[in-house]
Amino acid sequence: MSRHTKPESERYKGASKWIQYILFRAFFSVLQRIPVRLAYRIGRGIGWIFWKTMRERRAVVKHNLTVVNDWNKNQQLDQLKGAIYDQVKEVFQRSGASLFSGFAFTKMTVKQMQGCVNIEGLDLLKSVLAENKGAIILLAHMGPWEALTQLPGLGKLQGIDAPFGVMYRPLNNHYLEQWYRGAREGKGTHLFSRRDGFHKPVDFLRSGGMLGILADQKMRQGVTVSYFGRDVSTNPVPGLFHKRSGAPIIGLALTTVGNAQWEIKICPVDLPSDSSAADRATLAIACNEGLERIVSESVLDGFWFHNRFR
């Protein structure tokens, strides 16, 4: 039996939720007016402060990076530059810069975004969309995520008219949720959540849409397969959507390439030759290998603050 006596729509309303909404909107309104280059510098500074003060989080980040460093060594790939001490500090600073830069992105036009974000690998995306099956885009928690809300506009400038959508987790504040959805959908991004089930996002893919799925997070329930050499609970949704829709899977890396400069890179994901007959574990392995390739584009842009590897 559910421990909640009110329906979800009512639990997330009320005076306290409204006050949270007003305070956040005021805070957000100030931050989004900061120029992106200044926001980038402020974010790196705040990241440095958190690096100095958040001892337990430093330990988590260090553990995660150690796992990735060991995997790189076993794969005979280029090692991450610098000592682990410097790598941990850079993760904090890049995460702060990405967060604060993301606020500035919300007030920028698509043409202004072109001055900050370059896209590489568009030929791969265009060839995938030419199959008329849509595209599942694997996303990792890396870089300024708000840049992804500009993908529909940036894509149109490059001759890509396919609609863009993302799977997301609804906010537990009704007022913030309504504002958040309106802002994202106003920029042409379709939002899907677990409330929509499988049918709506799968139909979106079948109609030729691009659907982004953040697939690197730790799952309470999932398929246990290898990720950076460790067995972890893995999100099976990309593989399930692929089997139901037939949509190809590609990856997207969002990396820092300079001061207030980023690159969106479209990466291939190698699926089994007969993926329609593959089981959940086989597809999850293929997706994790794709995520390893994505994250390896810029490991220090990753969000390593939760204990991904145990």
C-alpha cells in the first residue's frame, strides 16, 4: 500500500511549494542575466570553493576517476593528464562552470550559441536520420546540459529538421514543473517521463524524432553489466526503445574545449548485428560501451559526484 494519502498532483502543490518556486525564479532570473564568459569564470571559482570544502565528495570523485584511469590503462588508451589530485579539482571546477554557464544559455539566441558551441559529427546524425526510423541519442551527465535545449535550433541551422525530445524526471514541485516544461517546450524540446509509459516516446521515435536518454546514472533496478570495467546496475531503456522502435542508437558527448567554449560531438554506438533478437543484457552492454566512448571524449567534464562504482 502506498504511504502517500494524497495523489501526486496534490502532494507537489501548496504554499511551501509556491514559495520555493518564487525564490528559485528570482534566483534564476538574476543568474541568467550574467554574460556567459563571466558565468563560466564564476562557476569555476565556486567549483574551487566546493573542492576545498567538500571532503566526502572529493573522495567520491577520486574513487570514480581512479576506476576510469585504471580502465584507460587496461584499454591501452591515452591516460588522463595530471595527477589524480589535479583531476579531482578540475572536475569540481568544470562542473561549476557548466552549471553557471547553463543559466546564461537560457537567455541566448541560437546564433549567440553558435559562438560558444560547435557541433562535430553531423554527417553521422544525418545518415542515421535518413533511415527514417528516428534516432536514440545516448547522453551522459557531462558539460552544460542546458546546451541540449538549443539542439532543435542549432540543428535547423545545419539542415536538420527532425524534432528533438528527452526523457526526464519530473520535478516534485508542481509550479516549477509547469514552468520548466513550458521553457523547454518553448525551445522545441519534447519532454517525456515515466508517466508517459513506453508508447509516447516510442511513437515519437517512429515518427522520425531524436530522443535523448541520460543513461549513465546509477539505477536501483536495472541490468547488471560492465561499465568502465566494473559491474554496475545499468539503465535498460535505450535498448528497450531500440527493440520496440527500430531506431538506431548514437551517442552525444558535450566537452569543454576552451574558456566558455564547448563542443557537441556525435559518436557512433556499435550494436549487435541482429539487435532485434538481442536480450536486454546484450543491448545494455552495447550501450555502456557507447557511453564509455562518449565519456572518454572528456572524462573531466563528467559529473562524478555520486558513487557510480562500488
